Amino acid sequence: MEKFRRPIAMAPLFLHAILVWLPLAFAGHDYGQALSKGILFFEAQRSGYLPGNQRIQWRADSGLQDGKASGVDLVGGYYDAGDNVKFGLPMAFTITMMSWSIIEYGKQMAATGELGHAMDAVKWGTDYLIKAHPQPYVLYGEVGDGNTDHYCWQRPEDMTTDRRAYKIDANNPGSDLAGETAAAMAAASLVFRHHNPSYANELLSHAKQLFDFADKYRGKYDSSITVAQKYYQSVSGYGDELLWAAAWMYQATNDEYYLNYLGNNGDSLGGTGWAMTEFGWDVKYAGAQVLVSKLLMQGKGGHYSSVFERYQQKAEYFMCSCLGKGTRNVQRTPGGLLFRQRWNNLQFVTSASFLLTVYSDYLSSAGRNVKCAAGTVYPSELLGFAKSQVDYLLGDNPRATSYMVGYGSNYPRQVHHRASSIVSIKVDSKFVSCRGGYDTWFSRKASDPNLLTGAVVGGPDAYDNFADQRDNYEQTEPATYNNAPLLGVLARLGGGHGGYNQLLPVVLPAPKPVVNQPSPAPQAKPTPAPDRTSWVIQLG
């Protein structure tokens, strides 16, 4: 969960050597294993009635009354991080990025047997988003609130905190929330288009209504759902989400209305103006710029080509900044990790790595390079740098620590996560009280009783330092949006080279039937929220 954002100035970036040569098959890490674990993490974040094929066996049903007081069924969805609140903006972004990962690299996921699990993870989220959108101009954007939730340390199955539901509507708009949810529904419709067309159509129907809602009734969602301001404040406003959603709507529908929207609103909503060094749950400009660049390279620009070229210039500004070859570069740690902020920095590493990866493949397919201030950059350099970031995350760093729980031998053991840090209700059903959880479980200087397999935690500081302590929420709290973009990069790296043409429509293979092997039965054992600092931008 995110909290207290404030602008900071970018520190200068010292150039790092970049890996530009990539072998036929990537070596050193088991990307397939990391992908499997990264998808499994989402099962630990599930709210609602857990399915019969649930593999994370130490979790149980939770949040079963969500929405009831408002007369709506809001059971299901995902807890965002180490707490028990369901925040709509980061949840929708998580689903968009999981869907994008599958759209681009679903074939590679299928080859490892993980496509079915990945699609299940998306559907768990979209099933909830459908419930959260009961009327064309009504969208529920939060269940629970961070203040009461953070006062307590309880597993989700024992929650006694306020589960009030918060919504946006025509009188209390939220273009950023509605826009991101439209993007999630549209992207997910592409995931299910061939294997579950009726579901895909349902998603697309919601997406169209939500885009109309976002565009027609303008406003920031956190002005309507004010309890979100301290945790997921929309600092960037809603212009980026409107363009991001329009790009996804065009991909999902081929309706010229959305292409025209991108062409006619690129200047007024910032798509052609903002040059970004960050991409994440709040700031979507770089993602929208990459999607529009893809349209341009596909030859779909038409009479908007000159406008779309300005989107592309900003997309490539982002790439050059990440590589350290731009006019304003992203800071790195001495060990080579992109560094944005001390609180949950890895969210920006995984999202940037995804954009670098897909853009590398787009460029390769189009036979193009990138012209940076420091010289020409080839597609292989973008992919090589993304690989270096993932390798750092998986253990190639000064501490030799994997920041994915359960991957490798040296990974965080005291994760800032209520469910994993408290004994499973299946092992000890004794009620864990609101404050008692802090006294008994939060304060324990011991490993979590439940392994939060696949969770990507906040990660190290600007000097590659990391303290594996449960109260160190800046570094040890995981989040769904840390994992979502990483799935695509891991699938791409695990797939090696060969046969990529990401500019062509990708038809996903049929997922293999999911035969889940539950985790071993849990064994009895002895007995605040992430800060978002800066989003750095330049107009030019």
C-alpha cells in the first residue's frame, strides 16, 4: 500500500556498462521457476471465497461481507500489499499489466505450463471489477480504509476492521480510476478473446461504459474517495489514464473512435508533452506512449502520424533515461539497480523493465533503433538492460539477496505482510485480535510462519542496503503491482530468442488444463503503508 507522496529531485545518474550481447538462451537464473512463483503470489493475495484448486493452502476465505452494507456484492478481488484493504486503482493497474504480459508473451507462458495460472490470476481480478461496476456511471474503488486497517495486525480471515465500500459516480467522479479500470477490462478482453469469447465481450462492454464514464465526468478519484489520498493519491491526475485507456480500447476494439481520441487529445492530455522517467500505478504516460508507438510502427498512424511521432519521442526519452543515455537519467544504485525512491523502489524497476522489454521487441520487429543523446541504442541493449534489472532482483546484487520470496536460498524471511506473518488459521484457529496481532506476531523476530512464495518486496535502498525486518515496511512489504509487469519479462527471458514479431496480432495458444498441486499443509509453529515519493517529469 502506498502512503504520503512528495516530489523529489532526480539525482544525477552515473553511466553503467550495459550488456548488449545476449546468448541464444539466457543463462544464470531459472526464469521459468521465478515466473511460476511470481504468479503463485497472487493466490496469497486473494480475497473472498477461495476456489477448490487454491494452491496457497495456508490462506482461507475472507472479506465475505464486503459490499453488503452498500447493497452490492464486492466479495473477491485482491489485497494490494501487506494489508487487508482492496484499493481499486492499483488493483486495476495490476490486472492491466498482467494482461499485457500475457498478450505479449502468452506463448512463452504456455510453453512453461503457466498460461492457465496467469489467466486465472487475471480473471480473479476482472471478476471482482465486474462486480465493482454495477451501473454505467458507478464504480466502487475501495473496500476498507487504510487508517483503521493499519491500526490492526490481523490475518484477513480474522478482520474486525471497517469494511465500508467507497464509490465514484457522476456527481463524484474519478476519471483516473474509471480510466484505469477500463484499460484493465479492455486488456483482459484480449486475453480471453479466443478461449472465452462471451467473457471477453462482457469485459469489453464494461470497458466501453467505463471509458465513457471517465471521459464524460472528469475529475480525480481521490477527490471523491478521499480516504485513498494518504495511500494511493493520484498525483498525475487523470490525463494519462484517459490516453492509456483509449490506447487499450483501440487495441481491443479496432474502433477508430479511440484512435481519433489519441490523435486529437495527445496534446491537451499530455501524451505528446510529458517526458517521463517513471511508469507505475499512478503515472501511465510512458505506457501510453509505448502503446501509441506500437500503433505507429504497425503503420496505423494515418493522418495522426505526426502526432503519434511525438508520443514516440517521449517513449524513447523514457528508454534513454533508463539506460543512462538521455538528457536526464534515472539514478542507479552502486550495484546497478534503477532507483526512484526508498519506499518500494522495486515497483518501478519491474514496470520499467517491462516497457524496455516490449519496446525492444517492437523495435526489432520494425527494424528500428533508438537515437539517444549519448548515441544509437539497439534493441538488444534495451532487452539486455531489462535482464540486468531482473537478475539483480533475483540475486545478482552486492548482498547476493533474492528480493523474490522463495526464489534462491537467500531471500526475505520477515515480510511485512499480515497473512504470512501470522500462523495460518488452519493450524491455529484461535482468534487474532486487532492489537494482539501486533503484540504476538508483528513483533516476533523470527521467520514468517507462512512462506509468501513469489512475492517481490520493496527492495534495497539507494546504496544496495536491505534490512530483513518485519517493521521495515519500506523494504519488506510486497505488492501486486510489483509482480504484475515482472511476469511478462520473466516469460520473455525464459523464452530466449527467436520468432518475435510483436507488431503482429498474437493469438494465444490454448492453456493447458490447470492441475494444481496444493502447497504442503501448513504446520503449527511457535507462537503502516508504503510511501510514494516522486514522479519526475519534464515538459518538452
